[in-house]
Amino acid sequence: MSKSIIRLSKSCIGNDEKRAVQRVLEREFLGMGEEVQQFEKNLQAYLGRPTVCVVNGTAAIQLALQAIGVGMGDEVLVQSLTYVATFQAIKATGATPIACDIDPSTLTIDCHDAERRINENTKAIIPVHYAGGVGDLEKIYSLAKKHKLRVVEDAAHAFASRYKSKLIGGFGDIACFSFDGIKNITSGEGGCVASGDPTVIDKCKDSRLLGVIRDSDKRFAGSRSWEFDVTSQGWRYHMSNIMAAIGIEQLKKVDILAKRRQRLARTYCSQFSNVKGLEVLDLDYNEVVPHIFPIMLSTPVLRNEVRDACIDADIEVGIHYKPNHELSYFQTNNNLILRNTDLISGRLLTLPLHPDLSTADVIQISKLVKNILN
Ligand SMILES: *Cc1c(COP(=O)(O)O)cnc(C)c1O
């Protein structure tokens, strides 16, 4: 048998998920119904706040922004170092994403830099919980309060992560999660909006179903609205029963999945302690559930060397992310430089991390990386 590739990330699916999907298929009600309602209830019980399940995390961010009135002419602060999904979700509302710099120690938004970019059009700030860590979230909320901004947390990396012992999504303004195939829990594709603001929840419930007012309740009861009104822009962004069936099973084992990620990240950290030319994020893995494991090399040349050596050894690696301010579509007249983003992004490399990875795999990967540095 040929040596298999160590994957960067993957879905970790057991028999429970397979049986749950089979049950939905056999009942022949694949759209949004019972399972979606149940998944929302279970998420609410877990997070302690109402949730609205949608087709993916990008849609969750777009609908959350629209629910707080963000649209044409508005500006939204967001770190440049994020998945293009965050930027496109802002653009989809008609608003302009304003690329902000990052704090080099956490790779989350730099509040000082963000504050410099605030003007009368600024409506919201999106902190991205990079790798599952949230940086100084309290500082972000006080900045938002000072300037009367709404906060939409891009918590796509941070399902099950905690901040000062509190679950992300269980406090604050609005949190958006992704359940795509490789996130901390998955529903195949999928995502949700969590908020303590009933207006946000109600608006998202309607906007995910083409704006048809109170259609969610009807669908959960297994029927549809034939006589209805639409009063705002909506999208076809609801979650299906097939997806929710997977999500329900994944949520049941979130603690096991989270602990495996935390254990593997701690192993990487101990392997890389005191290694010259390489830094890891200083995160508390009792609180943070890591979605990815990025390392920072001392130079872009070294990063590329490590990347190539990993690929040669059949170890998949990633780059999280190419900064969005470098992408043609997101160029703005905003001429303030992004110093840390520019200094750091070319030196980042993401090593494999997923619940099916073994400690031995992590040690093997770490040894290979260290060999190149020596
Ligand atoms: C995955 C992800 C999203 C979007 O979620 P999808 O479910 O893939 O649409 C948004 N932001 C970040 C940082 C992500 O990693």
C-alpha cells in the first residue's frame, strides 16, 4: 500500500451521521423542516441563545448585516487577513468592506487601526476569530460602544471556543458560525446566526426564505405559506433537513471533537517550543478550540521552503489567508497601509489539523518542519 497523504483538514463523519441522513432520505422530506427546527433548538440549548440556521457561514454574515440595516453606502470594518467569504458577505449587502490591520500576536483585528478608519458611514465591525482565538474581544466591544457600531462576530473558526469561560455565540451582539465540511462541527455545508437580539433573529428567519414573512414556522410545521407578504429583500438561504441531520449528530460530539483539536494543537506547541525561526500563536487551548494551526516563519523564503518540503513529504499545508486588500475586487481608496498584515501574511503556513489526525502524525509533521529549519 502506498503511503497516504496527511490531509490539511477534513470532515470527520461517523455512522451516526450516515444513519441520520439515511432517515431523512427515507422520509422523503429533504427541505427545511423537522431536522432544521431540532438543530436550531439544540444549538440554542448549547449556546444559550436563539439561532437561525442557513445554507452556509457566508450567508449567515450577509443576513446578519442586513438584519442590522447595513447596505449601500455603508462601511464595515474587517481585518484584511480573513477568508474572502467575509469580504464577499459585506459586498453582497451593497456595503464596502474596510480592510483593517491585525494584532501580530493573535492575528485578530487591531482596534487602534480599526478606529482610525471610522467615519460617518461606518456601521459595523466584524472581528474574525482567527484560528478559534478571539483576541481582545472586550476591547472590540468597547470600541463599538464608543462609536455606536454593531458587532457581527465572524466566528466561523470558533465554534465551541470560549472567551473568559463564556462560549462564543453565547454573549455579545451577533455571532455567525460556519458548519462547512472542515469546520469545528459540520452539517455538510451550513451555518448559523446566533444573537440575543430578537429583531435580528426574526429578520434572519424571514430573509433566509426569500423574505416571506413568518414562513419558517410554517415550514417547521411541515406546510407552506400560499398567502403571504414580502416586505424586504430575501434570499434562498435556508438549511435543508439533510444538512441539519448531520449537524445534530456532530453537535452531540462537539466536546470530543474539540478536545482532539486542542490536544493536537498542544502537541504542536510543545514540539515547536524554542525553535528558532518559527513562531506559533500564543493561545490558551483550555478555552480556544483551534480550527487551524498556523505557524509563522521568519521570512517568506523560509515559508516557501517549508511549504515545498511538506508537499514533497505528502503533507498538505495551507495559507490562511491571502489578504483581501490585495484582491482586485476589494481595492478601495483607503490609503492607510496595513503594516502587520503585509509583514506577516507572506510568512504564514497552516499545518494539518483535524480530529482524525493522530499525535504521531503531529510529531512526524513537526519533526519534518524542524529539520528544514536546522
Ligand atoms: C469558513 C469561513 C467563512 C464562511 O463560511 P462558509 O460556510 O464556508 O460560507 C467565513 N469566514 C471565515 C473566516 C471562514 O473560515
